[in-house]
Amino acid sequence: MADAADTAASYDEARIHLRAGGRDRQVAVPVPLGPRSLLDLLPPARVIAQALAALAAEAAAEQGQAVACRPGCAACCRQYASISVVEAEALARLIARLPPPKRDAVCERFDAALLRLEGAGLLDPRAPRGTRRITLPPRHTPAATAAATSSTP
Ligand code: SF4
């Protein structure tokens, strides 16, 4: 997911040798140059993760097994799947860029999911009940991007 700051950034290419399941693979990974945030490293991390997943799928296929993942599947949308803070931040930025009606609908679904998780006792019981909401970053206007960039350590 590229935003205005990403498209203006310069990149170099790292060639990484992966070995998994007895297989080797060279992967070209775009690496953003200069002082960057963890969020900027998410796309390169995804390239590496996808290459490793492909290696694992090939190894499974060689043993006559198939990976269940396929287009149209939403199994992971219906279970409690953990993501990192950086992935959550990227997701929140993606939602913030949606057109308002769609963004509001997605936020309502997140809020409803939070209430269900809370009701099931899966969230921190010390936090006030019924008050959790998804928090979106400000939309990425040029001014907001400049402010965010200048505050990056
Ligand atoms: S939703 Fe989960 S199980 Fe389904 S294809 Fe995606 S990753 Fe695989």
C-alpha cells in the first residue's frame, strides 16, 4: 500500500537468498532508502513472506498436498487472527483512505467485532467496557503527510 510519502521516496533493490524446506530462492526486495518508519518496511517484509509461502506451497505440492488458501476464501476473517502493531497501523491507514460511506461501514463492523470480543472475555478486562473504538489516523493530505514526516525521529 503506497501513500504519497512512499511514491516520492527512493528505493534500492536488495537481493536476498532464502532457503526453506530444502529449497533455495533469490528474491528481489524493494528497500526504501533514508530514515524510514517500521511501516515503510512492511512492503519489503511482505515480499519476503510471500516468497517463503511460495516455497512452502511448492514443498507441499511435491508431497502431494495442497494449500487450502484460494481466491474468495475468507476463513481468516471469521476467526481471531493476531496481527502486529505495524500491520494494524497499515490497516488503519488503509481504512482512513476509504470514501466516507465505506469507511464508516468498515468502522461500524470493527466496533461490532470489538464488542463481541469484549463480550467473549477476549480483551483486557481492566479496560472500560463498551468504549473501545477503532482509531483512524488523519487522512493523508499533503499537509498531514508533511507533518507526520517532520515528526518522525
Ligand atoms: S482467508 Fe485465510 S485461509 Fe482463506 S485464503 Fe486467506 S489466508 Fe488462506
